[in-house]
Amino acid sequence: MPTTPTATWNRHHVLTLADFTKAEYNIVLQTAASFQEVLSRRTKKVPSLQGQVVANLFFEASTRTRSSFELAAKRLSADTLNFASATSSITKGETILDTAKTYLAMGTDIMVIRHREAGVPQAIAAEMDRLGVRVSVLNAGDGQHEHPSQALLDLFTICSLIDPENPRLQLLKNKKIAIVGDILHSRVARSNIWSLTASGAQVHLAAPPTLLPQLFADYVKDEEVGEDERGRGGEGERGKIPNSESNIQNRNLFIHWQLEPALKDADFVMTLRLQKERMTGHLLPSLREYHQMFGITRTKLQLCQPSVKVLHPGPVNRGVEISSDLMDDPEFSLIPAQVTSGVAVRMALLYLIGSGKS
Amino acid sequence: MPTTPTATWNRHHVLTLADFTKAEYNIVLQTAASFQEVLSRRTKKVPSLQGQVVANLFFEASTRTRSSFELAAKRLSADTLNFASATSSITKGETILDTAKTYLAMGTDIMVIRHREAGVPQAIAAEMDRLGVRVSVLNAGDGQHEHPSQALLDLFTICSLIDPENPRLQLLKNKKIAIVGDILHSRVARSNIWSLTASGAQVHLAAPPTLLPQLFADYVKDEEVGEDERGRGGEGERGKIPNSESNIQNRNLFIHWQLEPALKDADFVMTLRLQKERMTGHLLPSLREYHQMFGITRTKLQLCQPSVKVLHPGPVNRGVEISSDLMDDPEFSLIPAQVTSGVAVRMALLYLIGSGKS
Amino acid sequence: MPTTPTATWNRHHVLTLADFTKAEYNIVLQTAASFQEVLSRRTKKVPSLQGQVVANLFFEASTRTRSSFELAAKRLSADTLNFASATSSITKGETILDTAKTYLAMGTDIMVIRHREAGVPQAIAAEMDRLGVRVSVLNAGDGQHEHPSQALLDLFTICSLIDPENPRLQLLKNKKIAIVGDILHSRVARSNIWSLTASGAQVHLAAPPTLLPQLFADYVKDEEVGEDERGRGGEGERGKIPNSESNIQNRNLFIHWQLEPALKDADFVMTLRLQKERMTGHLLPSLREYHQMFGITRTKLQLCQPSVKVLHPGPVNRGVEISSDLMDDPEFSLIPAQVTSGVAVRMALLYLIGSGKS
């Protein structure tokens, strides 16, 4: 069991990283580090959540994330229940809140929730709080909103690379991190923007204009906008975000319509999954053209720091977001490390929100 | 582990409540009460079925009931196997009995079976007995026939409310219990009629004529039948049921085509799920009209005892069988308690039929 | 835990039986025998793989085989993860190797893989070896290629029948074993040919010409070929197989286009599942005609040794590959014994490839 100072952990649900404190980030990182150490032992299980029930309520299919949470729960000796909407009573007309309350009444201690609509985990958490029950909710991805455990595992992967013994938020101070691809539709990007800007890193977003939130369009940096595009974008301003998202105001956030300025001297490049179905919405010319413009290749990486590393939340469309050879190159790719970190970080989250319960 | 007198428990399968004795009902209630107590402890697991295999063979999809059985089995430290017909070799032409025999040969100790056809669990149990094996079968819902564990959890929920320390059948003596809705198609109603009439409660069924078994039509109470309907119904007689169902003869069973006489002074109101697909069979006018006539609301509950409680087996069609606000009102709704009871009652059933095995 | 001499076990993956040594067959048989004994005890679990993760990656649906592996893993106290392609990110464009690497990175120790394409488990194993990781791969059926655990459980079933205390390969020396049915498409047949010919048994294949590999056509025994078929077959030679499959050269393998010579004096008859969809490919006249010609019945069994036993890998098309009454007759049918053996043999395989890991 971890010896980290969880006394200062007061968060009951993990729904968003928007209000995460630096102390909370560091507790997650340290707890995950101690579980990473557990996972390297002969016996990889700890009895922390023995007798507790973790229900994976996946209203949107995801084998990868569900397996990661399931394994994390089992490593903590919890009992797990899996719910997938395809075989559920959702199809019988029950509401999502009713489904959650059913699992609550069965004795679930922690609900891990994924849904294609933004806000569902928050709504379930609010209902649990209203009912005065001690059930915790963990957002495993809600629509295009957030995916906190993914961003935390990305954070842990990067920090652990810099200092495996003592991963901490401060390690990213002034590191340049590029986030490349479909920012508009990416819950992974949203959560990562919160954690990375909180760390003091310089976060550079690069996406074609059609895949960037409208909100950001006014902040594209001037020099990147071609003559014909100037009318659409306008003069960007460093890290200045309108009041409607005031929390990220004055953070080191930069917006680009082209890849090169984001990659220049970057320490880390986070690529995002491209939903191929975006093509049908005419948001993209062709996969081939997308790869030419925003796909990460060895050649393009030469713009970055020599020690640059590439991340991707998976599953990867090889040859689209990233060239196939680069993805498999252990010198550059942190993708397997991300998956491994995922189990440790999810153990940490389940442990932190679950350990006060029984 | 429970200290109840299980020595008197001789039932090997739980397929129907038609032949349950009062002693058996009471053993289930007492065993469930002791497991309910276990579930409130820090460590919610007992080693009763360690090393045993509980296979959930769900030929009809049901996340709720399957999860409840799965959790009950895990709380008893059994290993669980889940079988869902969608991914099964049923689609490859194997018979259901062959599937069951395959799970038998793998070493399954208890089979929990749901099927859309009435009689399947019975057929499998008969085959197991014919083979001389010690495998137990638990009916988790067969067609429109029975759903014994649901009725037992309803019974436990009601009895526990009256006397949490010592829930027992006798507590329902002379209580008035209304069962409202689609009696015709409801396996839940069928099983509940057995258990509730056995308890000595006065059981009042209320349903539109099209959703009541033809068998019952002759016994609708006279005063409720309007001029135009008299030809269809006829004079009812209290608790008198034809010979073909002689077991429930002389029990306190009353049949109504209208809601009000069933609700009058009722202590408990059990609502039944309305399968919306019944609409296509022209058995119902509209959901709205159904709700007006048979949906349970605060207003209608004023006919009942002030302490009346409402049950529903779930999943609920909010605003159809029951008004949405009533469903969520802890003063009236026992629905969450039913789900919680479900785990304890299923633990009791698995324990009782499984404990003599290994 | 088994006391068998596993010191001599050096195989890291189980992908094919083509290169299995006699010593390896015997280690599997002896280890399975000791687990069979464990399964008869009160507590059927052993802690051999505690803390290890067994991932069932089933890219092709199979409840039966997946449940058998899952139960075997649980009996060894491993944690299990189930992956089914229907709900997987395969549909999101990820490659199979990427899926496997994701499960690797999560901490999987053993991958049990089924895929409709031949060679997938081999490709994954090769990739794991290339990466220098200690993950083991177990082929649970790949296309029409191999199904080693099925052939090993068949072998164990037969050998255990002859000498339950000490099942060993030599027991089959000079036994006559008929394999009947769709040899062409059967991975079960392929794997069984390797193990049975290795044992020194006389293996007789019987299939209609359209369901026999072209390779074998030249080796159909002369006397069986009618005038009109002679042109297609030609003079067969005992056990002589072309160089392309040199490993089975000089083994006692016989090919027949008719059932009777294969059954004559046979000690065991292995029937193969007939994929009904073969009908659409015009490879078969009708199921009824197939049953008349190649279906196993009591009458046809009179050609065999009086003690003859019948096997089938399941699921059975009753009345097609085998008559329904025969399948249920414990005097002749080893089908339930095969399923039971399956758990013990899979425990043995998981134990043997997994025990050196942690």
C-alpha cells in the first residue's frame, strides 16, 4: 500500500481536471508511482479495496479503457461488475440515472462511467451526492468533454520519464508540449490542457482550423496565418483565453493552425486520435492529406528537441496521426508506457477515492 | 456465515414458488437477513462457496439481474462464469440442454438460468437430476412463467421493513397488497402471487381486462364491472380459483379490472413493468391512458394506508407504471431497497442450494 | 500444485502441435492428471498463478472455449481479462498486433488468442519475442489451422480412459482412431493429426472428397475408390505425405473417401463439427445425405471395436455428425469427459507456460 500523504486528499469524485489543485496532481503522481512499484513485484496485488465493488458502467464501448480499469480494480482486490449498454436495460427504457441508482442499491462503492454525452458522470455524481451516499464516480470519458484518467496517465508517463523515483508536476515547468490533431472533438485534449497548463508547461495546440474550437480561433498566433486565412483568424495573443473559460486565462497556452511552430523545440508531442467519421462531416480533406499536414513522422520530429517523445491515447490509426515506424520506435514512442501507466494511475485514483469508504 | 437452521432446507433447485413451504420461505428470509448484516460490515465477503462455480446462463439479456446474481456469488467467494446468448454457440446450432451440459462438464456447481421461454430452467434441472449430478438450477426468469428470486426479494423487502431483525412470513398476515399492471405477461406477478398468498396476505390484482389472464376473468368482483362489461366478466368470488390452479384455491386472492378497489386501504402496492411492445398487440390504448387508469401517483395513493409503500421490479418506465416523483420519494418508494435486498436474497439462495455441495 | 517434472518444459508459447515432442505431450498429460485430481477436491483452486493476468483475446466468438480457459485461469488464481472483438477497438481501426501490445503493456502475462485467420497467434507470439518480453501466447484456435488445446484435451480424454492414474502417449500405440467429417476446414483435425500420429496410433481420416484437403487426395486407399472416382483419386500409399508436410511423413496416417474402412475395428471415433455454412459453397449435398454417409450411429459403430468411444469437439449438430441418442449414451460418448478434460488440460498449459514467470 502506498505511503503517500493521502490525508490531504479530499476529492470524492474525479470528474474533471478543471479544478484540480497542484497538491492533488502530485498526490496522484506519487500514489501511482508507488503502485507502479507494486506492479513490478512478484505478487502484483494489494488488499486495499477488498470487499469493495467497482462497477464499470460503459454506456459507450471501450475495451481498452474498461480493461485498464478492471485490472486496476482487481489489483486492488476489489470485486468488479461490468455493464455495457448493448446488453443493458437502457434499451428497455430505463434512464441512465436509474441504472446508476440500481448499481448503487446493489452495493457499488465506485462507479467508473463512460458515456457518449458530455456531463453524464457529473449528473450521476450530483445525484449520488444529493442522495447523501458515499459512492464515488470516476469519469472514464464523457462525450467531447473530459477524460481525466487519460490526462493523468499522460502526465504520469511524462513525469516518470523525467524522474521515475519522484514524479511531480514541477518537472514539466517550462517544458514545451505540443498537442496535435483533432482538438475540437477531443476529450483527451481538454483534460490534458488542464493538467499541462497547471504544471507550468508551455502547451502548444496544432490543428487544422476546422478541428479547433471556435473559441480558440481568435488566438491563433499571427505569423502563422496566411493571407487568405487572416480574415478567419485574426491576431492571436499568448495564453489569453476569454472569460468564459477564465480558469485557463494567463496560462501558457498557444494556438496554431500549422504543425511546425508547435513542434519547434518541443520536448513532448501528444498526438490525438482522428475519428475517421469526421471525414463525412467535410471537416477534413483526406486522411492522406491530413497525414501530410499534421501526421507525426521522423522528419517532422527533427524540429523538436533531440530527446523528444511522442504520445498517443490509442487506438492509433497507423499512418494517419503518426507514421507506423515511429509508433513502434522505442526511442521516440511512449505509447506502451502510457498503457502501463494507465493501470497504475487508475489504481491510484480508485485507491484515493475508495480508501476512506469501508 | 448465517446461523439459520438450514438443516431443514432440502430443496436442490429453485424453479418455482408454487410448492414452497412456509418453512422454506422463512429460511430464505432469515438467511437473507443474516447476509444483509454481512453486507453492512467492512468486509462484505464470506467464504461460503469458495472454489464453487456459479454460471450465469442468460439466454435473454438482463444486466440488472445478472449483475445482482454475479455480485451475490462473488460475495460468497464463488467463481463466476457469464454466458450471454448473443455470443454463444446457440447461434451455432447447439441445443440449450447441450449448453447446460457443457457448463456442467466444466465443473459448474450452480446454474442461474434466464430464458425467454417458460420451462427452460425446469427442463435443465430435470436433465441434471436424470444425469444424477449434484448441480443446482436457479430460475432467474423464464418467459411469462416465474421469477422466484424477484418475488423472494420483494417478500424480504416488505418483511424487513416491518421487522428488520426477524423478517418472517407471518408478518404479512392480513396485510393488503395490491399488484397492479400487466398481470397477464408478468412472471414477477406469478411468483409474487404464490409467496404473498402463502403468507396470508390479502392479494388484490388490478389490471385492464386485456392484461389479465383469461382464467381470472370469471372472478372479477361484481361491483366493479360496468353494465357493458358484465357480459365479459361475471360475478366474482373471493379467492376461488378453478381447479386447474388448485394450489391457490381458497387463498385470499382478489381480481379487479379497476385500480381503486385494489388500492383501497392497501399496505403495499406492487407495480409491474409494462412491456411497451404490448402496444403493438393492441392490448393497450396508449401509454398516457394507461398511466391515467393504472399508473400509481401520489393522489391515487391517498386511497391506501398512510404508511403505504410502493414496489417495482425495475426497470421502470417513469411516468407510465408510476409517476416519476413518486418513484424517487423515499417516503413511499421501496425500489432501491428491493435492489439491495436482491443481493442478500440471492446470496441466501445460492448459499442454501450450494452449501451442501463441496 | 503438480509434482510433475516440469523442469524439462521449455516451451514458452503453445501455437501448434507440429513440433511437440513426446516428452512434451507426456508432461501435459501428467500435469493435467494432477489438476484433474485437484478439481475433485473440496477446494478446487491452487495459487499457482496468483497475481498473474490471463487475457482471453477472442477475435472470434466462442463462449465454450473462452469459459473453459477463463475457469482454468481462475482455478489457478490468476486474474482474467476478457476481450471480445465485437466491443473492441478493432472496429476503430487498430491492428490486431496493436491490441495485443496494449494488453502486453497493461501487464498481461499470458494471452489466449482465437482468431478467424490462421497465423494470428503465431504473429503475436513472434512480435512478443521480438520485443523481448516474457508474455506467453496460447493458440485457442486460428482459422482452419490449429487448435492445440482441443487436441491435447482429446488426447488426455482418451489416455485417461485407458489409464486414469498415468495417462501417457504410449497408451495409444497401435490403437485405431478414426477422424470423420470436414477434415478440410477443421483446425481440430489438423492438431489431432499431429498428436495422434505422434503417439503411434493408426489414424484414419474419412471425409467426402470435397471436405478433404487436396493434398490428401492422392493418398486415398485404392480399394475404396469406385470406378468413376478413380480418375480423381488414384492409388494411395500408407502414411506417405508429400514433402511439403514432411513432418507427418512415414506416420500411420490413412485417408478414406468412405466411412466404413475408417470405422472398421476402430478404438475411437472422432467426429468433427460440420459448419452448416459449407452447404452454401456446394461442398455438401444435404445435411440428411451427409448424415447417412458420414454421420455416426449405433449401427455404424458395430463395425468398430465393442469398446469403441466417440468424441466430438462441440458444439454438436445433433443428427448430423452424430445421432442424437448416441451422443447422450454414456456407454459410447466421451463428449462430457472432453469438456471436463478441457479445464484440466488448459490449467496444465497455463501452469506450464506461466509458472516460470513471476
